[in-house]
Amino acid sequence: MSVGMSSTREARAVPHDSTPRPPGDAAGLGVDPDDLPDGLVVADEHGHVVCFNAAAERITAVSAEDALGSRLEQALPLEDLEGRRWWQLTDPYGGLATRTRQPERNLLLPGGREVLVSARYVRGEPTGPVRRVVVSLRDTEARRRTERSHAELIATVAHELRSPLTSVKGFTATLLAKWSRFTDDQKRLMLETVDADADRVTRLIAELLDISRIDSGRLEVRRQPVDMGAAVGRHIQAYVAAGQPADRFLLRVEQPLPALWADPDKVDQVLSNLIENAVRHGEGTVTIDVTPAPSPREGEDVGTSVIVSDEGAGIPEESMNRVFTRFWRGSKRGGTGLGLYIVKGIVEAHGGAITVGRAQGGGAEFRFTLPVSTPAYLT
């Protein structure tokens, strides 16, 4: 045991030889095993456990004191999903001399708890005896949450697609079967409905593609100069043209604004979602403030901030931390609950930040800030 190692560390790992090692590196790993986020179990050439870190204790509910020095199959009595003992099946010390690892798979701990297990066989030479077995353990809860999220996404998409596709199918089948029986006005109404439902399907597919790119870190940002005040003004004009009263909106732009480089299409997507939420779910005046603000990116002094607020009931305090998650809906008035999740992904892809709070008038207030992101060749 190396000089200066605490008594706690001594309880975590037992060295299998006398090679000097740095403090906190009882298994010769180069790091403190308890600093690792995954469970780590190491067995020596005789199959005795020499390292059992804190994460392994948490995942297996076995104490390091009980595990250290015991046989690997006793410290980790794993079974596969068919009830077969795992270490007897894999036989790391007596199996194929060319085997170097076991890929990650679901196994069962006593009591039926699932755990993700992978193993590495360390040999002194390519086909020599196993000198050490290194086992990694991971809790399955994070994977289960991801699987539940994917299942919810599929269910939501199926539900949202069913309605417009049923409408499209019904109207087109009717027109094809009874075209001559309808007047031109009736035909136009049916085709306009089909067109609107096709647009709805297109928007949903675009949302799914955005979610896929956000989750995989592949959301592309094509930066161009963006006039944020003018961009907001265009959205307001579109709402007024669609029938909203002009005095429903208040736009305040603080000059001078920094020269902003961002993806104009994605900025429009963010503005459209936030303003639509304020119009649909809020009440009173929808206020949009565009101001200079401290940049969220290191190395830049200033960015552009946009605040969209309304005078409605606002978002309950207990829901604030769920606003930007998938499927969150502020009300029961339609929507997939994916919009704000996508908004957050777009803002963060620009290197920006977005928050939600309560406006001075009592309604909801969304604030996002984008760094100026001036290209290097212009600086």
C-alpha cells in the first residue's frame, strides 16, 4: 500500500502486488476509483476482488469491506436474463485464451435488479493467462428513462399523425369517388383542408428531424448577419395580417444592438414558437424586448437578448423546471409539447442560453440570449 493512503482508501482496494502506486490509486488505475461515475470491480489473477469502488457499492448494495478479498463470483453473483450464472458461462480465467473482453449486456443482481455489465480481461501477453479482470457496472435507470422517452415520442407522433392523415385520406377518397357530385366551392374547401393537414404533417416531421439532430448533436447552424429587431417585426406583422389586433403587440428595441451572426431560419423558428405561445396561451399585451446583453460565450463581451412576455396567468412555479423538456404543455390547447424543447436546442446550438420566469405583468416571460459570434475573418 502506498504511503499517504487514507484508511478509507485501504478499505476500497487491496493491491495484488507490491508495485508502488500513487495515493488513491490502489488498483493501479491512474485515478481514484471512487471518482469514477460507473461501478468498478477489479479481480486479480486468482479471481479475488482487489478493487470495489463507491459506485459499485451503490449499484450492488454490497459493501467494499464484504467484497474485497472475496471471489469475483461471490462479490458479483450475476445471472443472465434466463437465470444462468454469468461467471460460470463466461469463465474468464479458464475460457478461450484469445478472449479479451465481454461486451456490455443486461444482467441480474440478487433480487432481480438489472445492471449493465461489461468486462475486460487483462493479459500479460496476447494469449497468456489472465492477470486481471476489470468489470464495469452501470445502473439501467438512465437507459430506462431514455427508452420511456422514446416510447412517449413514438406514441405522441402516432397520435399527431393519425388525425391529419385520416382527414387527408377521407377527403381524397371522397373526391376521387364522387368528383362530379361536388360544386367547385365544395371541392375547393376539401382541397384547402387537405392542404392544411399536409402542412401539419410536414411541420411534425420537421420537428422530429430537429429533435433527432439536437439529441445527436448534429444540428447545423448556418450563420449570417441577423437584424433581430426586424426579424421580430416581421412576425408581428404576420400576426396582424392574420387578424390579431395591432395593439396586442409591443416591440421595444434598444439601440445600438451588436452585429449578430446567427442562422436566420432557426432564429425565426425560435421567435415563432415563443411569440405563438404568448399569443395562444397568454393574455393581454405581448411584449417583445430586444436589447444588448452580456454574452453567454466566453471571450465575448456582449450578445443580443430577446424577452417575450405576456400578461396571462403565467407558468406555475412547480412547472418551471419542466418547461423545456419533451412533451411539456402549458395548457390542453393542442400542440405536441415538443416546441420549447426544440427552441432550447436551437439556442444552445448557437452557444446561447434560454430561461423562463414570471413577467412583471404576471404572465410568462421567456428570455434567450445569443452570442454575437462574429466570424474570425471579420475580427
